[in-house]
Amino acid sequence: MPTTTPAALLLLGRSADPRSERGVECPGDLPLPSDPDLVARARAARDRLGDRAFVLGHHYQRDEVIQFADVTGDSFKLAQQAAARPDAEYIVFCGVHFMAESADILTTDHQKVVLPDLAAGCSMADMATHEQVEECWETLAEAGVADTTVPVSYMNSSADIKAFTGRHGGTVCTSSNAKRALEWAFEQGEKVLFLPDQHLGRNTAVLEMGLSLDDCVVYNPHRPNGGLTHQQLRDATMILWRGHCSVHGRFSLDSVNDVRERIPGVNVLVHPECRHEVVSAADVVGSTEKIIKVLEEAPAGSAWAVGTELNLVRRLADRHPDKEIVFLDKTVCFCSTMNRIDLPHLVRTLESLADGQVLNRITVDPETEHLAKLALDQMLRLP
Ligand code: SF4
């Protein structure tokens, strides 16, 4: 008989995993989703808060939530926007847990960052825990390569992992600057430990830096020594953490071939978190912000199959009715944790803040914040 896994319980917002970067306990009562006044309630609470609150909405959020965002963007743009609003007492982050942590790191101490649902984590960020990464570093030390390895951590990682990266002289990167981050890292050392998304690391190293697939090894945190011998670690140039995005990782080469058959002349546009064979078969590869720009600039009448989160693809299709924009996969797939933030959670957050009560505040402890900021600042200094 199948048993319910801790991961499944977490997705349902139940149970708690002490190794997870996200919490799952949300205090207080939620308004009913069927309440016909939810939009009016959100507007009224937003008006009461005025400039004291700044609402950030990630591109993958639901329409019912994104309509209340003061600014929309990818995780890095939103963290920058939060930092640019020192007068806002409350930063309401409609995104996932690691993004709210980054906003807390980059904002001032008096600002309070709030995540409307604490169960809105990121499955990719959860694939690299602090404990596992420390263990990996010990393995690298035993193999004699820790001194020559530079950690590069994707923005989509917990504050703990960013702090680890800062402590070991590495940098954070985004999907837009991963190549520049790797170029910088290879000037500092001989190898890179890329966390936590193996696909972004591999795609950048192989397709943009000219490394071969044989230069890359995958460190599996669930196997002794990552499932690698010391010699394999010594021979590798890129040590990729075995993590992936559950949304982008589902696109396959079959999805690309199918859509090319269904829509002759279609352009395939995918995010670099997709698997290597998908990215290799695509026509254009780019970050969320690049995907938005490419579609804005595409000529009327052109056809696009887009491999990224479905809320965004739908919104882009609505925004550009003169172009044919379809989801790359036949099966719909939202980011389940991003989708946890819905109108009832937003209403509860805004109303409680307007009443002076701060629910679901996200804070990063000062030591972690200091080290994580070293890695974030290094990213900002990338040439
Ligand atoms: S889309 Fe992927 S990387 Fe982004 S929050 Fe969801 S699981 Fe994480």
C-alpha cells in the first residue's frame, strides 16, 4: 500500500520537515475562497496600508494575486525593488520562501518582510540543505579539491546556502548572469561547485562556456560521497548539485518534437532550468525576464512554444493576442508552491497588517545575513 511521503505532506501544507527551508505553520483563520468580497477586501486593506506596504509579485504568481502587486519581476528584480523602498515598513512578498529571505537580507532592519503563506517554499531550494552542503564540502576536502573549488549558488537557494557560499568566497548568480558568475569563479579557482540546480549549471557550462559534458559530475547528496569517487571529483571541472526545478524539469525532448509537429514553424523558447537536451533543442533560451522581452519583441503572426511556468505563459498569451503563444508541454503544470499564495492568503496578510498585526514574517539571523550578503554583493560586482 502506498504511504504518504513527507514531501507530499509538505506540498499539502501539512506536517513539518526540519530540513526544509520553509515553514508550514500558518497561524490565524483564512477567509473562505468562496467569499465574493475578497477582491474588495484586498483593495480596502491595501488602501488602508498606503505607502507603508509594498507588494511584490513574482511572474509565476496567480492572476488573482498579481493584480495587487506594486511591481512584478523575477526573484532578483523583486529583491532589488524591495531594497529600493526603504520607507516601506512592510514588504509583502508574493513569491516563495527563498525570495522573501533574500528580500529580508537586502532590506533594512526596520522593514518587515511577510510571506502570505509559509508553505510557499521552492522544491529546488529544498534539495540543498545546509547540512548536506557542509557534508559535500567535507567530501571535497577529503578528495583534496576544496581549496581550489569555488561555490556558485543560484539565487533559488535558501539563505543558509547563500551564507555557505559567502563563507567560502563564492558568488550567487541568477539565470541571467550565470555565465559571468562562472567566468569569475574560474578566475578564482579551478573548479566550481554549482548549487542547487544541476540544469542551469550544466547548460551554462556546456552551452555557453564551451565545457564538455564529461567535464561535469553530479553530486548526489543522498549517496555516500555524493556517489562520486575522489578521482572523479579531482577530474571534474563542474561539480553539479543534484537539484532541479520540478516545473522546468518536466519538459522533455518529446515535448519539443511534439510541438514542432503540431505547429509548423514554431519557435521553442525555454528557461535554462530545463534539462540539457531540451535547452539544446530549443531556438531561444533565457531567464524569465528574457522570455518576456523576446515575446514582446517578436513579430505579429509568429508562433512560440514556451517552456516555463504556466501562469506566466498564459498571461503572455493574453498580452500578445497577435502572436500564437502556447505552453511547451501538453500537460498543464503550475509551480504548486508558488500557487499556494492565493487571494484568501493575500487578504489575510493585508488585513492583518492594516490592523497592525504582522503574520508570517520572514527573518534571517544576522550571522547568516552577513555571510549571504557577501555572496550577493559579489554577484553585484560581477563584470
Ligand atoms: S518554478 Fe521551480 S525554481 Fe521556481 S519556485 Fe517553483 S519549484 Fe522553485
